[in-house]
Amino acid sequence: MRRGFYIGRFQPYHNGHHRMVDRIANEVDELVLGIGSAGDSHSRHDPFTAGERIMMLTKSLVDYDIVTYAVPIEDLDRNSVWVSHVQSMSPDFEVAYSNNPLVIQLFSEAGVEVRQSPMFNREELEGTEVRERMIEDQNWEKLVPDPVVEVVRETNGIERLQRVSETDTNGTE
């Protein structure tokens, strides 16, 4: 059995992430999804809680034939021990998947095999773009799996994101 690890902030989980999971699912028997920056929420950059992101992932992957584990990974401000932190929070895995240069470097230094994949429609399928569309009431739903739309609605995620993105100047200087 081969188990892989894929980390992301998933703020929110979008179709680019989903395509990456599709690709990984063909290479491993089980997949650990590391929910990065798990302690961050309620901000423009990280609006959703780790629990909400677990719901997004779990509901989006319910029809997959691969066993998945969603594991919250809190930030650690010491890169030299980050991989051991991740490993201590996750089931064992043989291969990590990432396109993030720092993540690739850290796993490589720790002797973990790292695989990259092509980016999928990166101009649209990027968390910042999805969040900006949410803030501006533009069409964001087509960029995420249907279960993510449901979770965002259930948690009033749009209202939260719009509110935390406001300034406190109320139009004055």
C-alpha cells in the first residue's frame, strides 16, 4: 500500500485542488490531506476555519475510491523542524505532493520523495481569485466543487469574508 500527502491551505478548496487530488488518486492507495495554517481563520487571507475546510474536503471527496484523511496542520515558525511536525500530526506517508518551492525543499531535505504536478488553469483556480470573487459578489461557484458551495453557504462564509475584508474607516479619512 502506498500513502501520499498533499498539503494546502484550502481557503477554500477549489477545482485546482480537486484536479490535483484526481491526479494523486491514480498514484496512491490512500491520501493524507494536510490542512495548512489550521489555526488561522476569519481573515481575508484565511477566512475559513480548519473544521470548515475539513467539511469542504470530506464532502468533495465522498465519491472517491481512495481512502482520505484530513489532518489539520498548524503553522510552525521554524522551517527546520516543519517536516517532523507534519509527520507527527499525520499518518505515515511515502510521497509528498506540492508545487510550493519551500515545501519541496523541506521535504527533500528530510528525505521524503516529492512529486510536482502541472498547475490547472492557475489564473482562475487560485484561492486569492476565488476569495476576491466572493468579496465582490462575482461568479465564484464555478471555481469550486458543489459541496464547497454548500459548506460556504451553510457557514455564511461569504458574509464573513466580506465583513472581515472591510476597513474600519467607514469611508472617512
